[in-house]
Amino acid sequence: LFSAVEMAPRDPILGLTEAFNADTRPTKVNLGVGVYYNEEGRIPLLRAVEEAEKARIAAHAPRGYLPIEGIGAYDQAVQKLLFGNDSALLADGRVVTAQALGGTGALKVGADFLKRLLPDALVAISDPSWENHRALFESAGFRVQSYRYYDAASHGLNRAGMLEDIKALPARSIVLLHACCHNPTGVDLSGDDWKQVLEAIREGGHVPFLDIAYQGFGDGIEEDAAAVRLFAESGLQFFVSSSFSKSFSLYGERVGALSIVTASKDEAARVLSQVKRVIRTNYSNPPTHGASVVASVLNSPELRALWEAELAEMRGRIQSMRQAMVEQLAAQGAKRDFAFVAQQRGMFSYSGLSAEQVERLRSEFGIYAVATGRICVAALNQRNLSSVTQAIAQVL
Ligand code: PLP
Ligand code: TYF
């Protein structure tokens, strides 16, 4: 049965963590995977999460099956975070939200549902994009192509190329967009860019699919939802996959959601019934712990204030690491201007390092980055910053 099974390629990012774990050098640094580490180099357990977990354990909550679409209070809290407390769409009952297994699970449920609706559609993703986007939509049966996004020369957005490519897509394509904190580049669209992209999508009759995995890591919780709010006001129907892996530091609990904006309350009911069918035939219903913790935090004024402060601290620490990295690289005499690092948003920076330079960082210094040059700025801290910047200056 298995004699002809070939070895599948390793995930380029998660595979790096395996290699990192096997490295015995005490000075090693993992800038590969997109995970937030605190100043002590550890994945934090947020205090808001700890409080909610204590209360949950004390309550001896039973673990029955959840509804197929997950915890109601969780789904509603997700909607408010994405669309705003006084969203007209929410008031009209036009948004369907289902708890999902992280942002990845939300993308997968959305992709499977879309395959039933638009079986021949082309899916367009940014060049570059998160590695899993292409694989996930291809495995749902779609053809996937990319639209120009990153401009290596300016370390910024190729706005004209992006618009041109979206306008050239066949009508009714599915356009996947990173709502904020673009992975892997750290390059986001301005408010004006978003308006132009939205109009290009409207003209083509395309279906927007916004992926928001880092809400709160750019400029703030509300600010980072600006693209979602813009699409919400546009009258278009669209998909949103969201994740609390990063913003609640709950990576392993798999807490995310799929939201779909429909044209009416009646449409919403029918769409939800189909989304539930996709979920039922995949994993029946979602797990309880992570989503109940997130719902308790978001729905308690005290815990929510604590979470917002903790998220602001994570965001602020990343921004100060960006600044410090730029300064230290200049101080180390790096032969390049890295000022762009401080302009980028979220956890990542496309550093401009070549695959060869990344390889030297690993072999000579035990510093792990993605071969594309993507580094996770959230893994830097005051202790490893000078060794990392020194090594970068050396391999340049
Ligand atoms: N989408 C993007 C752009 C991401 O970077 C990630 C990262 O993990 C995800 C989705 C998946 O999120 P999750 O870990 O919650 O599945
Ligand atoms: O891009 C990252 O590093 C995160 C984590 O298959 C991740 O999004 C990476 C690869 C993957 C799943 C999650």
C-alpha cells in the first residue's frame, strides 16, 4: 500500500523550527516561524488568558459538543472585533460567523464552501504570500495564481502592478488579501490603496477573501480592521478568515473564525446552513477551550482591558525592536540602509537578505530565518539584538 509513497517536502517555515530545535548551539536564535516571543524569549501566557482559564476551571464547565458553528458568544465577539460595535451589517443580521480551527481552519472551510459556489473560479494571492495560502486553495481544488504585490527595489508595495493584475483577472475570481500586517513582507496597503483595490475588485465582480491573522499587531485593534470596515461599507459580499493565535498567544489552541458577509438576513441563514455542512463533514464541531477563553476575555470589561493592554505591549515591543534593529545595523556598519524595517508592520520583515546570506546566518551563527529573507522581528529581544545585527552586518 505505501511502497510508492514519496516523501512530501517539509513546510519551509515549520521545517525550520525542527532544524532549530535540533541545533545545540546555546546562542541560536529562531527568526523563522511567525510567533511572538517576549523580552525573555518565551511565548507569553497572557494574564487575561490565565484569569479566564482559572475561572473556567473553577466553574467545572462540562465538555459537551459545541454547536457546529461554535460558541455563540464567541462568534458574536469576533464579529464586533472585525466589523465594529455599531456595524450596520451586524444589526441587519447579514454576517455569518463560524468558529474555526485557527485562521488556517477558517481559510479551509471558506475554500471548501467557495468550491461549491464557484467551482471554476481562479484564486489570486499576493506575490509573495503566506506559504499555506496557495497549497490550501489548491487542495480545495482551485487554480491559484499570484498578483504582483511586493516591490523589492523600494521595499514597499507595487501598487500599479497589483491593480493591473487584479484588473486582468477573469470575472468572478477570488482575491485573497492580507487585511493587515502582510505575511511575509510586512508591507501593507494605505487607505487610498485599499479604496483602489476595492474598486478594481468591484469592477471585476470578484469575491474578496480577507485574511486577518494579526489584528492588533500593526497600529491597533480598530486601526488594523480598517480594510474589513471599508469592504463592509462597500456593499460587496465577502469572506473574512480571522485568528487569535497571535493576538491571544493561543497558537496551539486553534482559535479562529470564518465570517461571511451576505446580502440579507435570509441569505445569511442559507449560507450558514451550508457552512455548517462543510464543517460537519470535516470535523463535526470545534473544540471548547480556546474559544471559551477568548469569549470570556472579550465579553468581560476588566479582562478585555487587560488583554488590550497586553496586546498593546506586544505591539509596542515589536515596534521598538524594529527601530533598534535599524539603529544597530547602522551602528554595526551594515552596508545597506535598513530604514524600511521600521516602516513595515506586524511580526515580519522582508529583510532583503538572499538565500545564501540566510544560509550563512544559520551555518555560521545559528540564526534561523526563512530562505526568502523573511525574519520574525517579534523574536528579537535586548539580549539577542546585537548578536543578530552583528551577524547580519557580517554576511552582507
Ligand atoms: N493567515 C496568515 C496570513 C498567517 O500568517 C497565518 C499564520 O499562522 C495564518 C493565516 C494561520 O493562522 P493560525 O495559526 O491561526 O491557523
Ligand atoms: O508564517 C508563519 O510563520 C506563521 C506560522 O504551515 C505558520 O503563520 C507557518 C507555516 C505553517 C503554519 C503556520
